[in-house]
Amino acid sequence: MQKQKLLINGERLKQELERFAAFGRTENNGVTRLALTEEDRQARDYFRSCCEELGMSVTVDDMGCMYATLEGTENRPPILIGSHLDSVKKGGRFDGVLGVLAGLEVVRTLVDHKIKPKIPITIVNFTNEEGARFEPSMMASGVLSGKFDKSAMMQKKDAAGITFEEALKGIGYAGDAENRLRKGTAYLEMHIEQGPILEKEATSIGVVECVVGMACYEVEVTGESDHAGTTPMKMRKDALFAANNLINEIRSRLGSLDEDLVFTIGRVNVYPSIHTVIPNKVIFTLEARHKDMEIVNTVKNIIQGLPYLGVSEGCEVKVAKLWERDTVWFEPELCVLLEQSAKSLGYSNKRMVSGAGHDAQFIASLVPSVMLFVPSINGKSHCEEELTTWEDCEKGVNVILDTVLALLNK
Ligand SMILES: [Zn+2]
């Protein structure tokens, strides 16, 4: 006979999500909880008090990341569960906070059932994941993994000229570098999908295999400005018409590469942008994302070949790479554990990729990591309409709990 599964308290999870939504609530039921603001401090203080009530010890590192640890009976690297408590401006009630509260609910369930884990369990709140107040995003996990330089990050300023370091001290969360996350048995990050796939396919659980690789370019097209009324069409070097041709070429060439490839021309600047003047310069960005780096490399070759396409109407085309990142693959064994847990609980599930960046992509270089997605209604996130059903939140945390139990039993 199958053993009864241990389940979380879904009502308690819902109440805590609602409670956290009050820290920085906006008019339309969203959240503005920028990193290291008063709202962030309130959420952090409340999170700390919840953890201390459970007998957990809470430490803070030099980037302001919080670690709440339930001791294990054996001295082993902890199982980490977490995400971030900060939000973008007018963001939603689920992005980030769900992954932290998943950890809280897992520990509460263990404590309810008087289960003393042999491996310590640590809930993590990574500082400034969003990068909405201080760029870049995933700042703290980037420093922890050695991707970003700490002293440079400390000097980053917000729009008001306040540095990250000042803000961190200001809310009382400048901790000790000794407390930094360095090792772990596993890192589990539950997050809303922020895309439409799970909802569209009526699937509750996404087992995330990787954060996709990407390349980002800036294309500069230079022509000549002339009078819009007196210059015959044949004698023009119109940078905008040239850019338009290039954009059409990009659409057709990248569009036929692979159906999972996504690419975006997110910024276009036209100069001098006067209605009586032929544009002499257009600058646009192009980014492309795919899990298969071979496809990303094909994209790079196509982009680098843009100057030679012969569609530039006599204009000069220059291509510059802004930045790129390789695909980060999560721990295959952890993917299997999440999948088995979802199956054993009877929840629909599928393997997927993350097109967006998350702390887990950096933490994966320190600790075997994995992510779990739950559906975003209409795919919406980073806006006040962001929504995930309570039922899916509960299912996701049940999978995290079951996976933690599987790790404890290994
Ligand atoms: Zn997030």
C-alpha cells in the first residue's frame, strides 16, 4: 500500500502570500517593493520574525542576503530553498516572494509534523534580484558566484543618487561576508513561469531544465541627412529604410531557424527624428535566446553578416556585440526528483526552459540547482495583473516539500 503523502497547509501559504502583498501594495493590488527600501525592510523583518518563531537562526551576508536555517541532526551542507523578496515598480504579488514563502511553508510543515531533518534546511532571500532600483539584476547572487565585483556593486546608485551600500546600511541589513552562501546539498527555486505555456497547456508544474543562452547586439545604420522635400528618392541614403530592410531580413532568417528561438528588436532610435529631414542614423538592439548554443551561434553568424547583406540602400552598417551568456543547465538529478514528486502527487507536469534570468542561474555554479515553475495567468508578470492560482501555488510547494523529503531520505 502506498504511504500517505505529507502535504503543506495551502490556506496558510495563501495567507502569507496575502500578508507579503501588503508590503508595498499598489492601488491596483500589485506590489512596489524595490530592493532595500522601507517596504523591503518591512518584508524582511516580517520574514525574519516568522523564521525565528520556528526556531530557525537567521543570518545576513555582506550583500544583504538573508539565510534562515533549520538545524539538521547531521552536520551537512544545507538544502536551500529560496528566491527574492524585492519586486519591480508596480510588479505583482508572486514573482520572487513565492519561492521564499515556499521555503517557509516547507519548514512549517516539517515543524508541524515534528520532523527533525538530518540535513539543515536554509531559506534564502537574495538581495536585489530585479535590478529595478540598482542595476544589474541578480546582483547579490552574481557577487556570491563571483560573476560581479562586490566593490563595484556597492557603488551602484539609484535614480536619487543613493548607493547600494548606503541603502543596505540604511535598512539595517549590511551583514557579514562570512555568512555568504558557499555550498549546499541542493538549491530549489520555485517561481512563477512569467510566460503563457503552462496555463495554455493546462499543466501545473514546470520542471525547468535550464536558463537559455542569449546574445545581444547593437546595430548602427549610417546614411545621410537631406531635405525631405528636395532630395529625389534615387539620390538618398535613408538610414531608416535601410534599417527596415535589415529588420525584415532578420525576421525572415532567424524566423526560419528553429521554432523555439525567440528574438527581439527592443530598442530603435532614429536620428535626427525630425519630420522634414531624411534620417541619417538608426540604432537598434537585437537579442536572441535559445537553449541550444549551436543555434545561438548560428544567430551570431547571421547578425555579424548583416553589414554584407546588400540591402542597406547605400548606408553603412556596423554591428557591435553588447553581451552574451551561455545556457545554464540545471542538475539533471534534481530535475528527475521534481518530476517524480509531481507525478507521485498526481500533478500534471512538463520539462521546460527558462527564457528569463533568475538567481538560480548563478547559484548553480556553487550548488546543484533546479527551478520549478507554476503557471502565470495570461503569461503576465512584472505588472499588477500578475496572477497564479492558489491551487497551483499549493501544488508547487507540495512538490518542493516532497523533493526535500526525497533528498532527506537519500
Ligand atoms: Zn523573480
